Amino acid sequence: MDTVTTYLAGLPQFFAYFLSALALTFLYAFIYSKLTPHKEWALIKENVPAAA
């Protein structure tokens, strides 16, 4: 029983770390897509095979 309480005690820190890493990943992808001169999403929507 002590193992379960130890596991559950660390769960909030894990979720905080995981969600912050996920948010930073999406932030990086957003900034990268805005700063690069290539419009990959527009090319993919136009069905250009080279973009994929």
C-alpha cells in the first residue's frame, strides 16, 4: 500500500512536467512554421506531392 501512495504522490508533478513539455513542443512547432519561408501547410492543402 505504501508503494501506491508513493506513486500517487508523484503523479501531479509528472502531469505538470508532461503538459509543460507538450506545450513547449507545440509552441516550438508554431514558431518554426511562422519563421520558415516555406509554406508547407499551404502546399499540403494544394496536394503538392513534394511537400509531403
